[in-house]
Amino acid sequence: MHHFNYVGGVLHVEDMPVPEMAEQVGTPFYCYSTATLTRHFTVFSGAFDGMDTVVCYSVKANSNIAVLRTLASLGSGADIVSGGELARAMKAGIPASKIVFSGVGKTEDEMRAALAAGVLQFNVESEPELELLNQVAVDMVLEAPVALRINPDVDAKTHEKIATGKSENKFGLPWTQARDIYARAAALPGIRIEGVDVHIGSQLTDLQPLEDAFVRVAELVSLLREDGHNITRVDLGGGLGIPYHPEDPEPPHPDAYADVVRRTVGDLGCQIVFEPGRMIAGNAGIMVTRVVYVKETGERTFAILDGAMNDLARPSLYGSYHHIQPVKEDAGDDMQLVDFVGPVCETGDTFATSRESGPLQAGDLVAIMSAGAYGAVMASSYNTRPLTPEVLVKDDQFAVVRRRPDYEEILAQESIPNWVD
Ligand code: LLP
């Protein structure tokens, strides 16, 4: 998190002091750094210099259109999983020719919209999906460009809720059945087979499972070519992990990942698609929240924040670690153990337990780090808490890129039927 530093004892995002933004926007809010997004994107895409690649940023990680536009201006494509994400990507100016459509449950309407837009590729995950896509394409007098997502049955060694490459997971087609399914796909008039797709999970910190999966992809490409298919593209998904804990070992650098890619699929003569999400956005964002009360029970000290599990769900959902930093740098003395919790009426609304912290008081600002990916996108309005605003910083400027809705706007979405007195 190179662009999140203390200057004169105050946390800055690039050259923007956090308290100034908090003053203007209110808390909680998400804050992203343009320089970090840019750096992550260029380090990732630069790792494949000389190769024919398309980096399709995984929109689900952080789908704010200002973030998407920032990445689009660097040449990014998009990996989308819904009609909504298609609309966002297009609105942000990402050309359809750089959009891949993933996901196990694409609906007919979503297929129609993506076909009409002219996306680069559909990553198809089941035979029924293949059949429906064929029908829709035939009906539109089009051919859908397709890669089949293969489930390589490898253990990605990550949190069970975000591992996707084992045979018991709902994702992809069993790699052992792939040749048969490709043969059936080739006979469908609305389907144009172009590639093979794989994605084995997220927050991967070990390259070996990725290597195992890519080897399976390379083997399959050779077999499919023997079977007469014209395979011109492989999509290797996303998944590269990021550091969350300051003392964690550094996850593999994109250069090491690129070496694995070169070794395994580099000689196939295929265009290679990547779908990185977390790697680009995760450490490019923080959530800023304010201490509402400090509650001492004798047994524990709770810092009750104005941010909650609805704003940042990862700790309650996956038990994940996020570093928490005071916005005003503490001197490092009078350290105590603090539980950082939100105001929602669930014990699960806890960001951290027994965290070392300097003295805190009501009104203090704290930053929950590494919150740029799977943060704002997973926010809800549970407890009728307005969706968390988002701010984008560039140098010494900031812009509110999603504003906080007021109660009137929230309630305007609901209505009372006329049979209720
Ligand atoms: N491609 C596909 C097909 C995916 O399913 C995903 C993530 C990605 C790419 C991007 O993966 P990344 O590079 O970001 O690891 N909410 C969870 C993470 C869910 C990941 C879902 N799929 C979390 O907060 O950890």
C-alpha cells in the first residue's frame, strides 16, 4: 500500500489527507488511490511483455465506473458476470472486444445483451448453458464466441468459500469430459469454439495449484487440436493473492506468475486472457470509519465504529484479516488490545479482536486497510444503513465517485400495496 502513508503524523492517500475527505464526505467511506490502481495494473500487464495477452480486470472486485474507466484508460478489458457488470463496463468505455463473460448462471437476457454488444468471449460452464447460448445466438443470427470453463480438479489451497477448482465445486466442466463436450459444442450452429478457460480460486498464495491447472489446460488444448478444433485463446482466470497482514510472507509477484504462464501455455500460440481482480484493486483501497464510542467492560475494550459488516463484509463472512490503522499516527506507547466492532446487532459484526492499538477516543478516525477489492461491491444496506460512498483520489485531488444515498432515496424504492390500510 505504497500510496497510503503518514505525512506529518496524518494518514494520506497519495497527497490527500484522510481527515479532509472524512470532513467533506462523512464516514464511513471507501477511498481508492489512482496511483496504486495504475501501478498494480501496469506491473501485472507488464509481466507478460512480448506475449499476446488481454488483461480483463475482474469487475466484481471493484465495479465503480470511475475505477473501471481508470483501468480502461490503461488498456484494461473486463471480466464480467452479469448484465449489470456488462452495463458498467460499457459505460466506463471498455470496448466489448475486450470483455469476457464468465459465471455459472447466465440468463437468456444477459446472453442477448452480451451478444448484441459483441463481447470477446463467453466462458461457458455447463451443457445446458451451451444449449441456451446456441439457441439465443441462432435466434439473433449470430455465432457466440466460446471458451469452455474446465474444472481441473486441483486444490487451490485457499479459503473454502473462494476455492473453485475442485470437482465438488459448482464451477466449470469436468476436465475429464471436456473432449466430448467440445465435440458436441462444435456441432451447434450458434457456437464458435475459440478457447479453453480455467479459474481455480481467489487469494491464491501458492503458484503450484495454478501451474497444475495450466498444465491441464495446455494438455487439453493439444488434444482438442488433434480433435480438429481451432483453439486460439486460453483464459487463465484470476486469483493471484495479495498481502493483507503486514507480517504475511509476500504472495507471489506477477513476474513469478508470468514465468509459470510462459512455462505451461507459452508455446501454444494462443492469445492469453487474464482476469485479475483483487491483485489490482485490493491494496488500492481503504475503508475510513470513525470511532463512535469506546466501551470498556473490564474484560475487553471495544472500539465501536460507524462502519459495519454491511459496509465491509469480508471479516464477518470469511473471518478475514484486515489491518486497521489510526488516521492520526499513534506514538507506539500505551498500547492496548482492542476489539474493533460495528454497530449492527450481530456479534459477527466484528472487524478485529484483540488488536494492538494506541489509545482511542470517540471521534477518532481509523482506516481499514486492503479494502479496495470485494469491499464496496459486497456492501448492503442491512439495518437500513445507506450504501457506503466511494471516493477516488488522484494526487492531491479527490472525487466522490459514489455518493451516499439519503433515506428518502432509499425509501422511494419501496411501496405499500393499496390493500394495506
Ligand atoms: N475470474 C473468475 C471466473 C472469478 O470467479 C473471479 C473471482 C475472478 C476472476 C477474480 O479473482 P481475483 O483475481 O479477484 O482473485 N468475495 C471474495 C472473493 C470472491 C472471488 C470470486 N471470483 C473475497 O472477498 O475474498
